[in-house]
Amino acid sequence: MRHTYARLEKHHMTINTLKSEFLENITTYGSAESTKLAYDFELSRFLNYLDSLGMSNVSELSAKCVKDYIKDLKNTKTNRDISPVTRARVRSALKSFLDYLYKNDYLEFDLGAKLDKVRIHRKESPYLTEAQYSQFTEAIKKESTPYYKNRDLALMSLLIKTGVRRAELVNLNIADVDLSQARIWVKRKGGNEGYLPLLEELVIDLDKYLKPLKRDANQPLFLSKLELRLSASSVWHLVKVYALKAGLSDKITVHSLRHGFATKLHNSGVSIPVIQQLMGHKSPTTTYRYIHTTDSKIREELNNKVSFDERR
């Protein structure tokens, strides 16, 4: 009987209270601050919609209500339908929230499982070729502020030669870098942590940056001009600036460097399971989306592995 009353109490909690609990929960389990902010924004919009319908308790939620919201959501500036990519992001945030409510007995039914998937036509993401990497690095050497040249070279070298995410990069402390073992300790997406091996050339790059530093081991690896931990948005801005100074596409982002890392490994013959592990992907399907096979690689594979002539 006590258990029944407890369930009834849970089913009559306000959605706003549960939103706060959910956001606190994802932070506790290691999700990036950017993820929390994105979820907070989307859930706040959803709660405003529910408020307009006079709904505030979790017991009033239904799959139809959530589906209607996702389907009819408009761009607040243009009042036009949101793009499929944005719609998928909204669905992902709401599904994560609904999954949390169901798994913690706030919902009697698994509403998240009833949400329709959003079809997205995926465009091939831009990535840097080896020649463009050289252009990019030269732009940093020539165009960076002298005071930040070593920092920016080390930062970009880490992005290019490890494929780490922005959040993973900015969370690094000096103590996380173990050059004697050629590895760094990375807090990955989803709360996973572990060592990531470094290329020998990257060890040299980081050694040049770390030797002159006079900071405690528990301090951030990369600091802003205000002597604070460099933010993810600042890293995004730096990549955009140096890409433009190098004469590259304005569509180049941090994610482009991550795509380039995976593509370089693949074209060098590294196996998919190894690339998957280095990228921190849960599924090889995700890894395949980061790989862009070059024409020369296709030609090489075709000529070396395929023959229709039995005499050869």
C-alpha cells in the first residue's frame, strides 16, 4: 500500500520540478555543460507550450501531446517550420526527459518510445585534407597573437591529431597529459573516462607547449586571456578564424577537424574498431559517418583488390 501511495505521489509531481531534477541528474552523470544548456532550453520551450494548454502535472502528459508539439514547432523569428535537424534535436531532448521520467516511475507508460523518428537527409560534412592541414597550421604560425601562438598551436594539434570533442578538450587539465606514456586522460561524452594514446609527433608538439608553462598540475591545460579555463565557444571561434585566415571554407568547424582525423586514420588503413575507440563512439555506425574515403584510396583499393581478368 505504501508503495502504491508513493507511485501516486510521483505521478502528481509538477513537470517543472522534474525538469530541474532531470537536468541535475544529467550533470551528475557527466554530460557536458553544453548538453545541459541545450536540454534546458528545449525543455523550457516545451513547458511553456504545456502551460499554454493548462498542463503542469506529469500525469497529464501523453504521447499525442508531445508528438503534436514536435510536429507543429515553429522558428520563433520567422514563424516557419523548423528544419529536420532542429526537429531531431528537439525530439532527442524530449525523449531523454521522457525516458528519465519512465525509468524513475514518474510516468506509467514509456512515452519516449512512442515518438516518431525524424528523417534527416545527411549532408557530407566538410573536412580538411592533408594539404589543408598544412595551410591551417601555417595560418596559426603567421596570424596568431605572439602571446597565444604556442597555446593555439598545441590546441589545434590536439584537435587535429586526436579527434577529441570541444568539451573534452577544454576540460583537460595539465595533470591529464602524460607525455612519458604518450597519453592523455579524457572525460568523454556520456560520462566515460579513460586514456587516449598520442602520436609521437603530438607528444613533441605538447612538450613544446608545456615546458615553458609555470602552472600547477591541477590547472586547466588551456587558459583564456583572463586566466580562466578556455571555453568551448572560444575554441569554436578560434577554429573559424584560423580557417578563414588560411583561405579555407567558412564552413570549417571543430567538427571538421574531428571528421578529418577519422578520415586520415581510415585512409591510412586503421581498422574501424580502433577508429571507433579513439573517437569515443558507442556504435561503429556513428564512426562510419565520420569517414570520407578519398578518390585515391578508392582507386588504390579497386586496383589492388579487384580483378576480372583470370590471367592476372
